Amino acid sequence: MSRFRDALAGEGLAAIAEVKRRSPSAGDLRPDADPAALAASFERVGAAAVSILVDERFAGSPADLAAARSASSLPLLAKGFFSERNQLEELRALGADAVLLLLRDLDDGRMRELLGAAAELGLDVLVEAHDAEELRRAVELDAAVIGINARDLSTFEIDRRAQLELVEAAPRDRVVVAESAIGARAHAAEAELAGADAVLVGSTLMRAPDPATKLEELIARPLVKVCGLTREEDVAVAAEAGADLAGFVLAKETPRRAPAVLPVPDTMLSVAVHVGEITDDGADLVQLYARENGHRAREGVLLRRGREVARVVDRDWAEHDPEHLERAEAADGRVVLAGGLSPENVREAIERVRPWAVDASSSLETEPGVKDHARVRAYVEAARCS
């Protein structure tokens, strides 16, 4: 039985919510954190598992694990610096379902011994890697759950680009967890599209006024895309309203054609929209439609680094399409629902289709390519309300 692994391996992106009072790199985060209350609240809002720091360097202790176990039925991950079997035995007795083992601190021989001990005790193991060599070791050690940490534990520096490359390189037959650097829904979504099965979120939650509400926000779907952006001031309003994806149409035949993919804040991902062919535009994602009869097709794909990561279900070009939502409902996998969405109907469309993302453009304009800021805010609010 692998409660921890199984909880992360389901459909969609899972979240491991972490309880830690302080961080060696950031200092105090939430000195009064109550692991029992937090574990219970994380369970209520949909966490797949809870991570408990049991090391004194994080102002934690094994007693925190026992407290969380008393309040939650979720799988619990014990995090610390473990190198002995007796440590794993203690953690298992206190209610741990999984433990963290750091490849940085353990050679392959010791890691094999601890993986064997964990299996005998009924513990899953999150084997943590920080670079390509450690990822190679994790794979060769046959680790079932591999964590890719964006933070270098020696320098405490964060490198999300390097993390995403490792997530993408990890074998798809392993459960892959993106750790650290998840501060916005766009960060979690980018890790998901790179191939992560789960994200582990700690500092962001501990700094939030209400950690459970913040977790719920980070894992909520659908993502919200504002498309047809042509001006920096409109990008800023979409970001301030809480949109996750900023769309820039680069096809020549539209009055909403952007001059380029404009800069977006760290809380958003940029999406370049192409028809027929792709140019090198530097966007985080590409939304590609085939060209039919001089216009874009109603079906498209969302690409990350050339790999399809979602289907785009749109309407017929400039025509009424009564089967639009039926097609979206029938689509498999991640669905980006586009075409005719507005502040007035996006909520109903979400409740019917349950898409991965929603995409609106013309209904949010005062004229082609110029956004009505009040309607942008209303659309994002309607799409994100639970």
C-alpha cells in the first residue's frame, strides 16, 4: 500500500501543503504554526498530502508530525535530514506515510539501505534531486516518487527554469513533484505542463494570512486567460485582476494582432496565438490553430516547447456554433475553452464543461485590441469565483 504515492498519482495536479515555522534562508515564516489545525484545514480545501518539517532548524519536531496525524487522515510526509533506519522507525510510529531522503546528503549505497528500510516499514519515499546528476541517480535507484527542488540547499538560490527542465526530463513512469518556488497559480500550472504530477508548497502558504485559502487559490481550476492583448496597460490590468494567462495574437489577419509578445509579470504565463505556422516569439506557451478557408480552425492545441499539453475548443470563425459546449464536454484531457466567453456567461460555461482554462477576448473590448478594464475585471472575477 502506497498512500502517499497513490494520492499524488491521480488525474490533475496534486498539492502537498507544507507546515514549517521557519526557513534557514528566509527566517521566521509562521512561528506560531499549529500543525494539527493547519493539516485539518489543508485537508478541507483539497490538499493531496501534508508535509511536516520535523527538524529543529525549521523550528519543527517529531511531535508536530504526531499532532498533524491526530487531526488529518491525509498522507503525511515527514521532512528533515534522515540517514538512519531508527529515524524512519520513529517517524512511522508517529504517523508518517512517507519520508524525504536527500540525494545531496546520501551516497547510493546508503540510499539503497534506507529505501529498503522504508519499504519494510511501509513508508513511501520522496527522493529529492537538485540537478541532472541527482535526477539520474534517482532514476537508477528506482525511486517511485522524485522531488525536483528549485532551491539549491547550499546557496538557497531559486532557479525555476532549471527545475522545469528537470521535471520535463524525468521519466513519465515516476511520480514527479515540483518543490519550492510555487507562489502563483501560473507557477503551479507551468510545473504541471512540464510534467509534474504534484507541487509541494510551503513558504507561500506560511506567509499567507490564511494558508488554506491560499492553497485553494493555487490549485483552483480553471486558469483564466485574457487574449487579444496589444497594450502594456491592458496586460497590467489583467494581471492585477488575477488572470493567469496573457494571450497575444500574432496571426496577420486579425485586427487584434499584437506588435509582439509583451512582457508579463511573474504571476502570469504568456501565450502566443498563431494560425497555420509558428514563429519564434519567446512566449511561455503557444496556442496554435490550423488555417481553413483563409481563417483559423475552430479546434486548436496548446503547446509547451513544441509538445501538446492541452486542447483548445473554440467556436466556428465569426459564426454561431450551437455545438460548441457539447464538443468541449466531450473532449479528453486538458481543455482550454474559448469562443464567445464573457463576464455574463463564463460561470455557466465553467460549471458545464469543467475546463482546465477559459479564454476570452472580443467580449472584453471597447474596440479590437483595446480592453475595457471594467469588463476584464468582471470576467476574471466571474471565472475565479468558487
